[in-house]
Amino acid sequence: MALKSTLGFGMMRLPVKNNDPTDFDYDHLNEMVDTYLAAGFNYFDTSYVYHKGKSQIAVRESVVKRHPRESIRIATKFPTFNLKPGDEDKIEDIFQSHLDDLGVDYIDYYLLHNFQTRWYDGYDGKGGVIQSEHLIEHSLKWLEEGKIKHLGFSFHSSAKLLDRILTEHPEFEFVQIAANYVDWNSELVQAKACYDVIRKHGKKVLVMEPVKGGGLAKVPEAVEKALKEKDPDRSIASWAIRFIGSLDDNICCLSGMSTTEQVKDNIRSYQDLEPLTQEEMDWLSNEINALYRSQGPVKDLSKYEGLKLYGVPVTAIMEGYSVCQLQPDPGFSDDNNYLLNAVAEEYKRDFKEDLPKETLITKDGEDVTEEVYKAYNWLRENTF
């Protein structure tokens, strides 16, 4: 039995020459694309901003020009975060640039990039640029015109906000979220809660960060030992891939690939792996997840229970900070992009401002203000 989802090719870490992110090594890239397609996969995920705005051109040259249009699925994203109040007149030109750069007449899967509290509601809760600039209305017009076949968005905020967006806009067909067995029960990322909301609304899921930026391919020693004791023949990364590949209603699992060997490794993983049992899913998301988190610098979250900083549970802040420190690149984890929106949702302010300092005293009378602010400020400084 094969995994339930397919493998998507993320076009954001492509091979380049001379460390120039806009100078693509097309011989290498073409080999990667052809290897991927030959294995029976066909979903290419790009964006207006990847590779300093040139990734879509790489897709045109390496994929669109070299393979029949009907044999490939192209996904790209509108740069929601680039919109400012008064920018509505720029939206149509940006969308046309997608078609021009990709060299296509239509886009199979079109996403509004990075839906989150500050862009949807604004810091004051009265409506962000997504609403003020009528971005959703424009995208529905493109859908009606046949310029896009499926409409969705990528998401980086709370399950509560996601539920409201899908209630207010049932026209969206799918949502792309960060998900893996460590983020599954995360207070900040809320992967399972978001997944459940998407399915409640009858929508499809796209998954990014299945191996958490490499953090679930090379795990702490205690976690590796537990996984190997469970199945010594399985690779460490395969557990993460199987976890996501076993989810229902998942269109595909995205993987950013930079070399032909990475492409082959991912293909082998998808072709050789079977879905997890429910028992294995629960074991990963509960026991292994807890073991993984225990390897971070914050060992005990219980003393922070009941405390909030700017409306956000301190347990979420400390947990997010601690997990980031376990990643290959702590500043490029996914956890550090959620606190900003949690503060915006609960406190109605931009956490990059100098907010009034709060004092944090545990139920046992311990003053934890400084240690909490250390974690908070690290997340604040490493948001991207």
C-alpha cells in the first residue's frame, strides 16, 4: 500500500552557479526535473519571491518548455506580504507576471502566500491588506476566467483564525500548512488543530516542512535511539515522511530539493514506504514528540502554566524557543514565525514594537520574567 499523498517538488533551493541565487545550473536542474517526472510525480511548487524572484523563470525554462503542459502541475503564490494599503492597482500586474514568468496560460494550484493575522485582520483587528485591497476578490475573478484551476492559501497562524477564514471564504479549495510529528501538538504551530479545521470544512491539505527543515532527518541521540529500536532498518527521515504521507486529504508533501541525489532519495522514500498505522501515528506525535522536545534547553514547561505574555501562553513561547534550538538552523525553523501573529491576535499589537514590559511570577512565587523575555526576544529577533 502506497503513501496517501504524493511528493511535491519545492523550487526554492535550486542548484545555482557561483552562489548566485538567480544564476541557475540548468544542466543540473534539468536532470533533477527529469528524474522526478520519470518517477511518476509532477507537482512543482514555486513563488513570486523564491530565488530573489527568479524561481518562476527557472520553472519555465526547466519544466514548462521541456515537458507537455498537461503532464505537469504548477503551483505558485501571490506575495501577500508585499501588499501595502493603496496597492490594489498593482495586483493584476503581479498576477500577469506569474503567467509571463512561468510561460503558461493558466496555473494549476494558485496560493495567496502566507495568510496570517497581520495580513488578514491587521494589528488592530479591523482588517489587513488582504481585505482592504480585495485580494480574494481578484483571485476569484482569475478562477472564474480559467487562469487558475484551484485556489488556496498558505497559512501561518492559529487554528481559530483558520476556522474563521474558511467560514468567511468557503470558496478556497485547499490550505498549505507546516506539519510534522513535532509540530503536530505544538502550541504555536498548531499543526493538528489546523489540519482538523481544514478537513472540517471539507478542504484539501498541502504540507510543507514535513522534515522540519532537516530537523527530523538528524534528530537528538535519544530520539534516534528510540526510532532505531522501533525499526532498525528505517531511516530517521522516513518516519517524518511516512507521518505526513499517511494523512488523509493531503494533496502532496512538499520537499525543497537542491541536488539530483536528494531527488532520488525522496523518490525512494515515497516509492518504498507504506502508511503508518494509527498506533504508530500516535506514538510519533505523542511519545517521540515529547522525547524530542525534552532534548531542548527548556526541560519543564509546567512551571509556566497559567502565565501569559501579551496574551500568549508562556508555555507556547518557551516551547517554541526550545524546539528552535534543536534545529540545524535555529533561526530558520517554522516555530519562530508564529509568535508575531499570536501577539497580533491576542494583544492587537506588532511585537516588533517596544511593548510595555510585563512581570511574570509563577504560581510558586518564582520570578521568571527574565528567562521568558530571553525566549521571547530570541523569537522576535529571528522572525522572518
